[in-house]
Amino acid sequence: MSNAPSTTATAPTGVVVNDFSLQVATANGSGSQTANNVLLRSIFRMGIPVSGKNLFPSNIQGLPTWFTIRASRHGYIGRKRELDVLVLMNPETAAEDALAAAPGTSVVYEKKLAVEKLRDDLRLFPVPFSELAGKLPLPPDQAKLRRLLVNMIYVGVLSDLMGIDPAEIEASIRRQLEGKAKAIDLNLAAMRLGIDHSAAAFQTKLPHRVERMDATTGKLIIDGNTASALGCLFGGATVCTWYPITPSSSLCETFIDLCAEHRVDPGTGRALAAIVQAEDEIASIGMVLGAGWAGARAFTATSGPGISLMSELIGYGYYTEIPAVIFDVQRVGPSTGLPTRTMQGDVLICHTNSHGDGKHPVLFPASPEECFTMAQAAFDLAERLQTPVFVLSDLDLGMNNWMADSFPFPEAPFDRGKVLDAEGVERLKETWGRYRDLDGDGIPWRTLPGTPHPKAAYFTRGSGHTELAGYSEKARDYVENVERLARKLETAREMLPKPAVEERPGATAGLLAFGTSHYGTTEGRDLLEHDHDLPLDYLRLRALPIAREAREWIERHDVVYVVEQNRDAQLAALLRDEMPACAARFVSVLQYDGLPLDATTVVDGVLSHRGRTGGAR
Amino acid sequence: MSATLPAAPKTNRIGLPKADYEGAKSTLCLGCGHDVVTKQIVTAFWELGIEPRRVAKFSGIGCSSKTPAYFLNRAWGVNAVHGRMPSVATGALLANPELIGIGVSGDGDTASIGIGQFVHLVRRNMPLVYVVENNGVYGLTKGQFSATADVGSTLKGGGANDLVPIDLCGLAIELGCGFVARSFSGDMKQLQSILQAAIAHRGTAVIDVISPCVTFNDHEGSTKSYKYAKDHEEPLHEIGFVPYFDDTVAEIPPGEVMDVPFPDGSVVRFHSVGRDYDPTDKDQVLATLHRSRTAKEFLTGILYLEPEKPSFASLLNTVEEPLTTLGEDRLRPSPGMLAAILERYR
């Protein structure tokens, strides 16, 4: 995607193929989700790179919802700030949405909303949706169903206006509503109503057209939480404890579904995993630590408020050296914040969690396939390092549908870390201590409860302890222990996923991003190179503490633009702390409005630092 | 001439001396009730002949929570954070159901900061002996009231408690706990029987032990002092515990004895002490408890017993073997299965 031509030069009257951002505005609970997913999948099936983002309220029914589809022949699947096509179905927001649209935007809308009275500089496509829905073959008492089917009518209209193949829509409907013959028939009828109406009513179609290409073969359409849950399944997790919180709940719920199917002991029909919906996040992490202590692969998934609650026990897990995997699917804080919007705001609270000293490994998946692989890596790392490991996802990655590479089957066995069985205890009984660094890497050996050897047991405590796990308040014991823990973090640094780097010959400045900031950053980087003659190197950080390779990369660049989705430049603060000699090189590019990072933010941020004028477009 | 051989130490049914069940030296105050409870725990596990390595000890924070270090050195211990022992124990026991769990907590650790986790542990019926060493006062922070202090009870430095106490036994029964007992650290015989029965119970067994704090709450005016407890203790019954491996059950005439069998074949035998009390009749139990609160009675014994109640692991229907030992062969679906799953997302 890096050498793609600019998307900004399109003349307003020209036809634009496979490059648009389309937004559907509806009310929450109005049943538009099926239609939107059908739309997304139909474009995907036509071979066009695509992603879908659901901007939804913290509400069950009635408040406004926007669903955005980004299709890009160049492969850009991040959010685009500029919208090309609007579908206005919600009377509550129609006026506001129409007034905010850029001149020339194409707007498909419920005719009764009379958008034409508000703007004369848009391409307007009024459709009498409710009137059309009246033609559906339904008895009069099925008003609710009729309202749901309105959504499939706009799919039909867009099919005609944009060239989306009705056969792919039909296939997507059949797939989405698998086995529900009557619903399939009604939805197909609604789609055809839309197509027929649009064909007759609009001679001029949309300038944004969809044409078949071949860029999605072998790809998936999947959300990050599902991918993480699959990673937990293939990574051997046997204990999952959780407390419902947006946007993480679907991770555990998917794991529950997967276990019902794939974690049943064939001999006894009993479960090969224990899943507990706990009373709160404190209990969730307590159970994870108890299970990890006992030797199981255990995880919880939560969001920022949950991390705040878990903090005391996370510090306990760090100090007592118990493996644990914590998924933080970040949402907007502080406090309750914007529970259904995205943010990268928990970098600091995760990496430096709990009182006293302590730094924890944090993994940064940027895609569903990384959710899958990093979830598995997290269990290996947690057991190898005997410590809580964070997987820092976010709402955008976790809950939205992404086009993703297929997931590789994990061939390597689980890494269960340094565990002594009875034989091992017997062999090492003269030298072994639960917290003794026998190998010089800061990682001690542990035994699991039940190990049949009289010297295997030890006492786990969050208070000061000796190498032999005895209680101690001695300064020396404390200092030696926490210095060993610091050594262990240095061992971790070498084990964690390495950064991904892309370089341009001659570039002296670079962009540095992590997680979902990847998409806006890489698209912005292409725009800077093609539209502004500013080639930049790029490093995507995949874990904390930062790898040696990242440190060296930073040292090679005069300016490092650190792109992140929070106000306080949390990652930049960590980088300055780790590399004080380079502190002045870090320039922050930030977006913290709850929406996924867009390329324009990156372009504007970099240009404004360069002292050039204005936005990119 | 015959040399006197030193007597071999007495061993239990698995051939271990009692010393193998002891722990580190206690650092609690001299005369602390908790140390008595510790001794009874050592004796109970020894007499039952449970391998120490099969035992997992849990606690939170406070004087009572220090005590797992003072028994069963060869067992695994977790001294967790304040009030969160139940969740840590839940995770460990779900992961390895072969472990025999015992938790020791205090009135602050359970009735204040940990009340939520206590409630949910009981609600789930996790197999765990949950001992509350209840002295009505915060010892480690030097003598503040806890949530189990009675109305009118006074602090050492003066000042009476005027908040209603939380009755952990009443709460546990209301929550459906299948084993609820109250005892007194000064009544070692009763406590021993209760502990053995609790260890045999395959669900949460709550034992609220009044265990006086000799330093901060043993004065005139305290309702958790030795003297007050000794003067006011009213056992509901005498308890005999007959473990499953003991076949020397004496014949006892009917009418004075009530036997409650456990699923493992053990029996709890209640001898009447003149009071008409059936610990398996929940309505009667609750009515008796309610009356005793008004009358300010200190009733001890196994207040409620329901040995057949299903435990959490059986509700979750998890395998009987430890989840901790399962490997890739049991846990990781095949490459073909991954492909089949991913097909749904194409």
C-alpha cells in the first residue's frame, strides 16, 4: 500500500472506483446491523479491501448510531475523516449530518427528511423508504418487521447507485441469515425493491463506484475480540474469569461459545475449561491469579475501569510472580468516559500498574491476526516470565469488523516456563528457592501446588520475602528481590514481539505508532510522501518495554513523530523516560476525540511541526 | 541389659508424624486465640491423614491471615491481598480440583473489605473451609472496631460501637451455604470436630470462630473477650465427627443422636444437649439464630448442614482432573478445525 497514489486529487465530477467512505446513520436498535454487515460483506466478496466501523451509543435502543464502511483499492482500511457517501435514515440526526457534510457529498436519504431544503450543494438521492417498505408482502400487523426491512432497501438502492453486485448481496444475505428461509426471502425482496426503485428514479448514479477486483482472496472479515478469543482457545487457556464491560465483553462471550464447541472432553463430555462471570473485576483478576498460581493458563478481559479496579492484585501478581494474561480493550476514559468510543489511553496504567515500583510486559496487537497470535504469545510469556502480561487492544480493533489476513496454525508447543516437578525439586533441592535466580535471567523456578515432594511447597505472599519465600522486612532482601524483578524485565525486553519497520532511503525522520494507530499513520505517511514530498520511515511498536531494535531505530532519527490516541502523549512520556538523551526528538501527533485515528490528523500533525501550512486536503 | 530405644513418634494413618503438619513459629501476641485455632487445624489435618502437599492454604490480610504460615509447612500457601482471598482461592481450586482448600480470614478481612467476595464465594459453593477468626476488632492497625463488633461493645480506649454487627453465619445461611458453624477458640474439642467435618464437606464450609484479641479487645465491656465468650457460650449440641475411614462406630441409643451422612461416607453425629435443634432444618435454624440475636445469646455448634449441595465445579461440569496438567493434545483444536472456524469469517 505504500506506493499508492494519492486519493486527494480526484475531481469532484469524475468517477472514483473502489475508493470511498460511506456512512449510514440510523437509530440504535433499529435493526440496521444486518443490512450494514451485508453491505460490507458484499463489497468484500467483490474483492475490494474494506472495513466497517460501528459508532454506537451507550444505549440499547433509540439513540443515534453511525456505521461507516471504508473501501479502498489501495488497501487503506483505517477510518477516513472525510465522508463521500451518506445514508440518512435517522430523523434525529439527519439535519445535523447533512449540515456537516462537505460540498459535493452524495446523500441518500428518507424522502420525508427533506434534506434538499437544507443544502443545495450536495448530490441528493431522496428515497421514499417507508413508502417502499409498505409494498413488502407482509400482513399489516408486522409493522416492526417492516421497519427492520427498510434497512435492506437502502442496501438495494446503494447496489444500483454504486454498482454493488446484487448476486453478492444475495449471497451475503443468505450467509448472514443462514437457515432462516422466510427472513431471507423478505430481505431479498426488500433489496430488489431498493434496486428497482433506484434504477427507475435516478438516471445519474453516484460518482463513487464499486468494481470487482481481486484483493481479498484468502482474507477474513473479523473483529479483534473474536480473534483474541480464538487466540485464547489455540493458546491453551483453561480458566477465563470476567466481568461484563464494553468493549471487552464479546471477547469472553466468544471464548464461552468456542469452549462449548471445542473444549469438551470427548470421553466424559465434561468441560476442559472453567469460565466464571465474576462479581467484579477485582474478583476476576483474583481468580486469574489463583488459577495461574495453581498452574493453569488463565486470563481475563476488561477495559480501563476494570484495570483501575484490578490494580492492587496486579501488583500482587507482579511481586509474587504469578502468570496472568489481561486483555484491556481500551475505551475512552477517564472515569466512565465515553464507553462506546475508542482510545489508546491505558498505556501508562497498564505498563506501570499498581503502587510501588513495577513495570509489566504489554503487547500491542494492531490487527485481528495479531490479536490471534499475540493472545497465544501472551500465555507463553506470562508463564515464561511468571508475571501478569497485558494485551492492549482497543474498541476500534476489538469490536469493529476488519479485513484481515488468515490466521496461521500455531505449530509450536505451549511454553510452560520454568516449572520444577518432583524430580526437579529432588535434583535442585540444595540450591532451589522459589525466588532464587539460578539462571541469571531474573526468572526463578516455581513448583505447582500438589507436586509430590516434601520440599516442593512454598508460601506465596505479597509482603517482603526472601529467596526462599520466607517473610522478610530486611532492606537487603527487599532490594535484592526488586532488583531481580528489574532484571527479569530486561529478559522480557528481548523476548517480546519485535517492532515492525519500514524505511525510505534518505529519510531522517520517522513515524512511530502502535496498535490501531497503525492505519491512520501508514496512510498519512503515504500522503506525506506523495502529496508533500516528505518521505518518512516508520516503526510500529509491538510491545513494552521497548525492544533494543526500537531504541536503535530512534537513535538513528532526528525527529520521531509519536502517533497515539490519547491527550497526554503517554507512549512519548515513556520513551522520553527510557531514552532521556533522545527526549527532544519526540514530537507527538495525537487524536483523542473517541474516533479512530485518521490519516488527516497525521498529515496535519507532521506538517504543522514542519512549519508548513494547513491540512492536507 | 537392654538399651532403651527412643519411642517412635506417633504417626497418623498415612504414616506421618504430627511435626509434618506444623508450620513456622507464630508471631502473634502471646495468648492470641488465633494460635489455638492454628493448633486445631494442624490436629485436624493430621488426624484425618490428609497429605499436606494436597492442601492449599489461603488468607487475606490481618492477624488471622498471617496464620496459614503457622500450619502445614508442606502445603502450598497464598497470603493474598486484603479481602480478596475468596477469589484467589476460587481460581486455584477451579484450576486444580484435587487441592483441598482452607482459607483463614478475619472479621475485618471478611465482614468489611471482603464482604463482597465472601458473599460470592458462598453463593458459588466453592469447596473451601473458610475459617473466620473473629475478634470484633482490627488488631494489626491497633484496635479499631470491625463490622462484627456488637452494639454497645466498647473499645479498649473507650467509646462504644453503635452500628449493627454483621452476622456472618446468618448471612452465609441466607446465601445457601451448606455448612455453617460457629465456635469459640476456648472450646477446642468442639472446634476440632467442626474443622474435621468442614474438611470433609465438599462445598464452602464457613466457620465463624470467636477468637479473642488479647491485646485490643479482651477487656471489661467487650463482647468478644475470653471471659464474655466463656460465660455466654451455649453449645447447641455436642458434635462427633466420624471420618469415612473409621469403622469403629459405637452403638448409641436412638433419640439422643442425629447422624448426618456425607457423600464420602463420613458422618457428623449430633448429641442433644437438651435443646431441640435440627441443623438440617433451615427454617428452624434461621428462627433460632434470629431469636438468639435478640436474646444476645452466643450459640455455637454446626448451625446448618446440607452436605449434598452441588459445588461450583460440578455446576461448571469441569473435568475432575486438574486443568493445569492438560497439554496441547487436549486443548488445541486441529489445523483442520482452525480452517473450519475461519471459514465462517470469509
